[in-house]
Amino acid sequence: MPLCATSVIAQTDGLQSTTVGDEIVILNLASNNYIGLNDVGRRIWSILESPHRVDDLIKLLTEAFRGDPEVIAAEVMTFITELERDGIIHVVED
């Protein structure tokens, strides 16, 4: 089921992560892949240490970065959909 505004998402348990320069690199041993997160990705990763609704995540990021809410929402949805597909985050509740 695709992510929606009311989906509650969080970091997937058991992932390894480390800081490399300005990025966080996250290793998913179950799928044997990794991803590097920049400044905004790091903020999302930090927020998702605890479960959050997608719309609340978008609101937090819109307030923090003060950009166009529609653009931020679209970019966050694209990004978290990729993270879910890669097993980096998961849906806790729909």
C-alpha cells in the first residue's frame, strides 16, 4: 500500500549507521544495500527515530526549511517512498 498523509512511519530496526563527513550512511544488512543522507535526509532520519505521521513530518520540515509547502510535501513523499522501498523505514500504522 502506498504511503499517504496519515501513514505512521519510523526507522527500521537493526540498521547500522555512521556519520561520514556531512552525511549519514545507513547500511541495511538484510538487503545488503546502503544509502547516504544529506542534511535534509539526516533531519528526516533523526525525526523518524520515533514514529511520526507523514503529514506531521512534512509540517515539521516545512517549518524548519520555510519553503513552498507543496514542493516540500512532494519531495518528502518521493524521498520517504524510496526509503520505504529500500527497507530503511517502515509503516508502523496506516
